[in-house]
Amino acid sequence: MRRTAIALVAAALFGLTACGTSEPTASGNTSNAAAQPVSLTDARNKKIDLKAPAAKVVVLEWGAAESLVSLGVMPVGVADTKGYTNWVTAEKLDPSVKDVGTRGEASVDAIVALNPDLVITTTDEAANNITQLEKAAPVLVIRGSDAAKPIEQMKTNLDLIAQAVGKTEQAKQLTADFDKKVAEGKQRIADAGKAGSGFMMADGWKQGSTITVRMFTNGSLLGALSTDLGLKNGWTGAGDKDYGLAQTDLEGLTKLPDGEFLYIANKNDGGDVFGGDLAGNAIWKNLPFVKAGNVHRLPDGIWMFGGPKSAGQFIDAAVQAVTS
């Protein structure tokens, strides 16, 4: 299950197998604003026209669902609600939110039954799936990420979702709060004398007897956040063009320099290969950052591909790890 949760985002790129109330809230909208038509252009360069800001929204990607909730709108349906609950703690779903199938293979029938005003998905969704979804409701497609500008893409996605649901002022506040958190985190690292320190960011999983490690380059959201905090990425290899992820194995880790090794694991989905499976491995134990005690498991439930709230959780955890 964990490999599905963490790898669907990049599966096409790496060919990996691994990895309340029933109505949404509408705080912040006046009755006049809610009645106004909405027109916006999505990541396909397709114009989306809505008679009014969307109120009943189905979301097929967790980062977008998180952003929607953070804007004050609870979706009526989300793909794989159990997985969301395991991996995204920045914003919780109401118990009433319906599960509409898996990410990448949602149930059109389940979505139609919810009679949504809008469906939100990403460019990772197959084109034929989007065509089917458009028979149920307008579909807003956002780009999952962009390794050339991952933080900016996160903000762009938030803004598009906010436009669609009439929450642009809330989006501005979320962005301002996020920018402030980055600045504060950078200052904390500088005050601790850690500016310019090396870091590596990873997650991993086990399939049979094989352990696969995924490294987060500067083109990943978490890698970009770390460099904005004033740290230097020890992994210099290239990642994919969307999510900035690179795949390696235990032998590949021997090429890494000393530094702070940060990693994501999840007790409810896949466990901890670094703290468990590799704990007694001779190669692992002799890596410079392991010998120096610079290995840090970040708290469970920080979504690696999330919105400003998940990004803020990562900043807090990374700063704590580096400065403690």
C-alpha cells in the first residue's frame, strides 16, 4: 500500500509499482460573490467556465485536496480517502467525504453520484480518464509539479483552485503565511550557525528483498524548500522533469557526502526501511552521515507533494532536525 501511496506521483516517470458535514463550507464568500460566474484557464490551457464558484468539489489528487480544505472548502469526494488520512495530516477530511476510488483510477460512477460542480485532477491523469470525467462535471486540471520551479508551481496550483471556488483572498493569506514561515525557518538555521550545511532528502520502500531509495533533488518540492532554508543538497544527480525525483539503491548512497540525512516513512503504510530494514546493514552503518548520527526520520503524515500547509510542516520538521 505504501508503495502505491508514494509512487503513483512518479510511476509513469520511473515505471515503479512502489511508490463533518456533507456540504462543503463556504466561509468568506458573500452571496453576491457566490452568484458571479467564474472563468479560468487550467494547465491544459483550456478555459473552464463555471456559473458560480464551485461548492461541491471532487478531488483526485491529495495535494489539491489539502489545498482545497486549507481554503475553507471541504470536498464532497476524494480519491483514496484512507491513503489521504495516512499521508496528509496538514488538513483533515470530514468523515462525510466520500471515497471515489484510487488515485489514477477513480470511479466515474461514484463521482457522478455526488453531482459535483467541479472535479480537480492533475496532468498525471490519463487523457481518456479526463474525457470520461468531463461527462460528469467541468474538470480543472492542474500540473502536479514542475522541477524547474516546484514552489512556484505549488502556489500556482493553489491560486487556480482558489479562483475556481471563490477563495482568492484566502489563497493570498495562505501564500503570505507560507512565505513568512520560509523566512523564519531560514533565520533559525542561520542563527544556529547551520546556513550552508549539507542535507539529503529521501524516502524508501522494500519489495521482496530489494530496497529502493528515492532521492529528492533541488527540483523536488522538499528539496527546493530545503535550499530556500539555506541548506545545500548533497545529492547532485538529476531528477525527473516534473517532481524532481531520482531513484537509487543502498550502493548509490555510498556516493553521498556527510550531512543531515532527512527521510520520510509511514508506520501505517510501508514502515521504515532506513530505521528498520537497513539498521543492521554493514554498508548503511558505515555511511558517513549514519556514523555521525545525522539521520533524521521526519514525523509521519507530511505529504511530500502537498500544498502550503504540508510544506509548512516540512519546514518546521527540517529546521528542528538540522538545528537540534
